[in-house]
Amino acid sequence: MPKLPKTNPRAVALKTLLIWEKHKPPVDELISEVLTKSVLPQERDRALATELVIGVIRHLRYLDFLISRFSTEPLDKIDLEVKNVLRLGVYQLLFTRIPPWAAVAETLKLLLRRGRGKFVRDFVNAVLNRIAESKDNLPEPPKEVPELYLAVKYSYPDWLVRRWIKRFGIEETERLLEAGNEKPPLIIRLNQLKATRDHLLEYLRKDQVPLAEPCKYSKAGIILTGFNGKITDLKPYHFGWITVQDSASQLVAYLLDPKPGERILDACAGVGGKTTHIAELCQERAEIWAIDLYPFRLKRLEENFVRLGLKLPKILEGDAVELLERLKPAPFDRIMIDAPCTGTGIIRRHPDIKWLRTEKDFLEVPSRQLRLLKGLAPHLKRGGVLVYATCSLEPEENEQVIEAFLKEHPEFELENPEKVLRKHCGDIVSEIIEGFYLKTYPHRQNLDGFTAIRLRKV
């Protein structure tokens, strides 16, 4: 069987989808690995391969719905390779500017190069042409059952749509689902130790991003409107002036409100987005500990500190609760727990979350989150501040975890976030505070979905 050339972006997309469907690894890591091995010669080809993979996964259920309506074969009888070729073809027809004739022709080339026979090619050609001819009058899912209609139309699992309808109602749920399928804005955070936002905006507008605009929710945030290049192509990236971070994520460090001279723990530091922000807010005059389970993330964290010209924190690999129990460090003034979660607030950035999560996760994940809170609480000074945050919209991972924690730890109290956030962000914070919680949503503020709470040990 002839192999697809490594320089064909559609072939790379097909290979990636086949691996993803069989093994379900995180799709962004998978794309990075496959692109590294594919040696696509041009950036536009790499971008097309990425868009095709992300787009198919984002609209997976709707694509399958249409294929099943226009196919003479039942969907479950179509083999995995042909099914993914069809998905790629239909996605190109409906969600890209690729001319229909080119979308169909390139899709058939995939089958030819894979050695598929004329019968298979004729079948795929017929399905794609029927969909192309019906593009302005495509069948819709049954509207009599709202949750099924929304789940198929926007490509979400039934259980998640039911859950959101119960919380938000049908109309707002539809807005949330639609926002989750949109391409998120590219937002950067200014390193305020290196430049001012006005200076950086002026520089960007003159250089490569004429439509760059300030983010209204974070005084360090800039939206790179109209920029379709690579962030690493921007000179300020190499100057250490900027890092990529959604405004909602930036707000979490503001909620922590770190001060120079303090001992600060970032217990789930990841690649250092919030850790570097903490260092900048402290003018590098704080003792910061950064802990994460995964060495590849800590390597990226170190690289980000070096690129931004920041003093490295104390970096530790492992489980934060077990490490601190063993090391018995002096108490911290502030602790940030950016807890591992289901990620339902960042589906627009990681559409594979829709297909990786199950209802069972809302029984298992909160117990791990509560363990972090209970295990790290003893390491906070009396009078110290603990910020707990997730990129989840679900009460089981937020309000219910905090309620369970406070029942066992009466020495902690909730602090109203408005005063500290208003200092950093201005009056706009009234839009993102619900009671004692910082809450952001893709469909309300065009931000990633985050929930955060500020606790003080009294």
C-alpha cells in the first residue's frame, strides 16, 4: 500500500485523526508530535493540517450526523480510515474557504494514495457531492428534543448538554455551546517589568499587529486581533516582553495579589503562566516555589522564566502534598492551587475535552482537588491567603469543593474578591464576580471559563 507523502497536510491530518481516535491522547500534544515528524515544508501547510484536525474534532458529532444522512452505508459500518477521510472532506466543504471542487478532489487523492479501490473512492465522492449540492439546505437534528438538537448541532455529548440546560436554560446553553466552538482570541500578557502596555501597543501596531487592542479585564492583557502568524515571530516575544495567556487566567494572579518579600507557593505550576505573572507582580522580590507533577512542564516553566528575564523560582517535581509533607518548609504567605480539573471552561481551546470527559469525572476529580486543599492548608501562615482556581464551569469542582473544605477547616474564611480585583482591573470587575467567586465565561465575556476563590487563614 503506497504511503502518503509527509509533505501533504491532509495526509498529516488524517494520520493524526486516526491516532487520536484509537488512543485519545491530548490533541495539542499529538499534533505537535506529528508535525515534528511530518516535515511539512511551509507554515501554511502546518496551519492547514492543524486546522483540519482541530476542526474535525470540534464538529465531530455534526459531521457524523451529516455523513449518516447522505451515506448509503450505516456510519458504524464504514471503516475508520474512510470515516475520517469523509470527516475531513465534509469539514472542508462546510467550514473552510477551500473551493468545493478542491475539497472533493484532494479528499479522493487521499484514498488513491492509500491504495483504496474504485468502489470506496466512488462512495466517498458520492457522499461529498451530495453534501456539497445540499450545502444551503442541509438536514437538521430533531428540534422536538432540545438537548439532542443542541448536542448534535454543536457537537457535544448529551450528558454535558443536559447538565448545562439544567443550570443555564436552553437559550444560554446554546450561546455557551456556540462560543465553545469558536476560535478563541489570541491574548498576550505584558511583562510589566520590561515595558508599559501603551508602549507595547504602539510597537505592535507599527510592526506586525496593526489591530492589537488592550483587554478590558486585565491591565496587562493585549488582544492580538487579526494576527494569524506564530507568536514566536513577534520581536517582543524574544525581547521577553510578552507571554501567551488568556485574560481570565491573568485574573487569578491578581486575585492572589502577591507582595514583594513574601514566600509564595504555586502548587500546580504547569508551564509557568501564572508563576511568571506572580514573579512580575512581586518585582522579582519574592521567594517563589513552583511545583508540578510533570518534568516536561517544568522544563517549559524554566524556559519561560529565562525568556522573560525573570529570576528562577525554586522548582520541584512531584506531588505538592507529598513533597511538602516530606520537606516541611517554613509556612508560606500565599498559596495558589490552580487545580487539575475537567476543563469544561476551555473547550474552545481544547475541543477534545468534549470527547475525553465523562460524568464519572465529576465524582473522581473533586476528591483530588479537595485533597490538594486539605494537604496544603497546613503550610499557609496564619493570616495568609490561599487562592483556589479551576478552568471548569462545574459546581462539583468549585463551590462544592470549597464548601466541603470549609466544613473541615473553620480556620479559613472566604474573602470578597472585589476589592483586590478592582485595584488591579478597575470597575469592570463587577461583570466577573458572583458572590465570593471570580467567574468568567466564553459566551458572556469572550474569556476562557475560569472559577477562582480567595481564602484567608484566620
